[in-house]
Amino acid sequence: MIYYHPVLKLFSFVLLISCIIAKNPESRSEKNERPPFNMFSEEMLEKGEWGYDPKTNSGWFGIKEDEIPSGECVTPEQEAEILRRLNENIVYLRERGILPETPSRVPTDFTWPLEPTENFTANDYWAISGFVDNNPSALAVDYLCYARTYNGHTGTDYYLWPHSWNMMDNEEVAIVAAAPGTIVEKWDGNYDRRCSWSGFYWNAVYIMHDDGSMAWYGHMKSNSLTPKFIGDTVERGEYLGMVGSSGNSMSPHLHFEVRDENGIVVDPYEGPCNDIDESHWEDQHAYRVTALQRGGTYGSPSWWMDCPEPSILNYRDHFVNNEYGYVAGYFRDVLQGNPIYYQRVNPNGQVDHLQTINPAGNYSSFWWWWGGMFVDNAPPGEYAFRVLLNGEAHDSPFYWEMSGCTDPWADNYDPDAVIDNGTCTPCNTGSEIKISLSFDNFPEETYWTINDADNVNNYISGGNLAGDTDSYCASPGTYQVTVYDTFGDGMCCEFGNGGYSIYVDNELVADGGNFLYEEVTTVVIEGGG
């Protein structure tokens, strides 16, 4: 059996293929029910489409717009309880003159209900999993007469993409008032890491507008809601809370629902299957808004953990020869026939074409990645990975051959290095983290990373092609060392007795091998080595 290990020539982007024959591998069925690397949850894999080319170590994943997992955000029993409490509060507020007895005749128009915070650093953050169902008694139909909804859905669901749990934990996207009004109810304190539609109550804010209509903002992050009280007013664009996954929810998203003064659901989007004269949005966006959500370079592909754990992101922006590296782009609303271009920009501004991506369909969420071992003799400098989409260039800078040992007391001190890459010997500035691997019969499935404390930024990565032992000179701090198996059967024991060992200054701190997709070890470096 032959296994292909790609060597990515980063700058001319010629892929060299190294063929390695495993020693007496035991036979087993080919893994064709999920892509390599832990890309998505089982729920999303059931709905998605994917492709992978082992010869170039490139792959893609997409979920079509009518296949995003969705469910009942509010059960009939919950809806009845919400309406009861809203009616009680409205009567109370009107009795005290806080709400007018007669609503205004001026209809309410809405602006965008989400806003990125200062913690947000990517290109874009939202996608739509479902619009309002405009035909609840029959086949579900959205405002444009497509099936981007589900039967009986009463709101519009805006989900975070990609890596929604990381975005939620880092509080990257806030929910803001889409129109001015008065808070008539708010619920907080409910668990906000739900992964199912199981009848749980959500955290939410309910705002009544001057015309008597009301907006529901649901699934908020617990304890993030506005400190304002019931009866207080809010202005358009004012902070209401953070996106979360409370209530009946599979992942962090906002359920935005509008009801008229009689409590009847209103779809704010104008279209042929929605019986309204004009849009209730001040500026209604297109049905599909193609966009790059995040593009960049990685030490290893981002690794999707089981819900509700955040992903291991593996961001990295500096590389030298013979290191693992990847480029990736995450997209929203990609369209068949609308190509995406991956390019490389050198320090002089010269552009080299890398790949042309032609999506095979219309996808609400789409991901395309490519990588391997970087090998090239290009000069050091600041380069950029460029995604060209709809004629717009999105650049992510990275540094080539500018990292090395920056400790002048080390034997391998590099005076030209501007970024320390943990290769100093001896390790005078901290402690040496060493990983040693003993491969099973499928060594091409094994990868590892050493990341920061939050498993966001990658310092060093490797796998079978890079050898069975490597080390990193770590400054004092907390590190996450992760060993991965792309097949999901670990390194031991059905197909060979493989395993790993992790050492700090030659002292064993962890070992293993009998896991599924990944095993994470936290390493704390207290001081100098």
C-alpha cells in the first residue's frame, strides 16, 4: 500500500510527492464517511459535502443553504409562556404610562442586529441558517420562495461562522437593537452551551417599538445581557447582549423574530412569497451575500472538537523551510460558477497564482484548505496569502525564513531572526518541550502541535513526514500539546502499537496512544531551563 505525503513548495507552489510504503499494514476499510482532520460536528457532516485529494493534501467542505442543521428554537409551550409574560408586562407598563396606550402609525424599519466587537479580527462573522417560514401549513418556504427555512420557523437565524464556540467564548459578536424601543421582558441565567433542541429555555431580550411591534432577540450568552431593566428604553444599535447557544440550539446564533402589535409573526424581508408591501429593513441585504469569513495561514488545519468545546485553531504566520504549513479560507454563500482564487504576494508585490476553486454548488458555509511541508529557496521577507473573491483581494501576511533562535547565548543564535521559533540550543530562556512518537501501521494519520494556552496560536507542528522526534524551547507560560489521528482510531492498538511521549527538560510528563481523534496535554513552564 502506498501513502502520499505532500511537500508544499510554498513560493513556486510545485507539489512534490514523497511515496512511503508502510511496513506490513493490516488491511481495513477505507474511511469514506468523513473527511480527514476533525472538520465538523457529526450533525453537520450528515448534512455536508466534502472532497479530499491526498496527493496534494487539499480538501474542501460545504453545507448547502437548505441543509444547515436547524430545529424548533421555541416550543409551543415556551411560546405560550413567553406571550403570557409579555402581555402581563405590557399591561403593567401601560398602566404606569411607560408604554403608550395607542401605538404610532409610523412603521418600524430595522437595521442590522449584530455588531463585531473589538475582539473580532477576522473578515466577517455571520451566515444565515434559516429565514421565516412563510407557509407554515404546508411545505416550508422562505420569503424568496426557496426552502432556506423549516416548517413553522418564526424568525431569522444568524449563526457565527467559522469556529462559533471560539467566537462566543471570546465575545467577538454582540447583539444590538435593530430599532429603538422599550424593553418589555428579558430572561437571563440559562445555560448557554446547548448542542440540541431539547426544550430548554433561552436567554433573550424583548423590545417593543413605537408602532406596537416587537422584536425578540434569542439564544444569548448567559450573564451578557444589557444591565437595563424592563421599562427602560434602548436606541437603535445599542448593546443588548452577546451571541450564545442558550435554549433550543445546536450552536451559537441569534434568533431574530418580529411580531406586529397583535402578536402575529412578521417576516421583515420583502419577497414574492412574503405578503408585505415593502421591506421592513432600512437596507435589505441580498438573499445570498458571498463573503470571505476568515483567510490565513496555519501550522496545522484547525481541528473541530465535539460540541460545545472550542476548536483548536492552529493559527500561525511565520514559517521556515521543512516546516508544516497550511493556507485556508472559510466562506459564506459561495455560488456555483463564481470562482475563488488563492494567490501569493511576495515582498515586492508580485502575485503568483496558487489555485482556482470552483464550488460545485451553492453553499451557505464553505471551507477550502491546502498544505503540507513548506520547501523553497525564496528570499526571506513578509509575504501575503491572498484570497481573491468577487474582484476583491483579502491579504493575510506571513513571514518566510525570518524566524530562528534569537537567544545570543545559544549555540545556534541567528542574528537575522526577528521571530523566535523555539529552536535555541541549549534552551536558556525556559524549558525544552520534546515530543517523541512511535507510529502505528498508518503513520501518515499522525500529527501534533504545540500551541498557546488557549490552543489558538501555533508555535510548532509536525507529523510523520517531519520525523518521530522534535522539540521546542518554551519560555515560561502555559502550552497545549496535542497529538492527532486523522482516522479517529488513535495510535494504538488495533493497527499497530504506536504511541507518544512528552518530556519537559527530559522528564516524562505525559504519554499515551489509545485515543480517538486527539489527545491534549497541558504543559506549564515555570521558569528557565
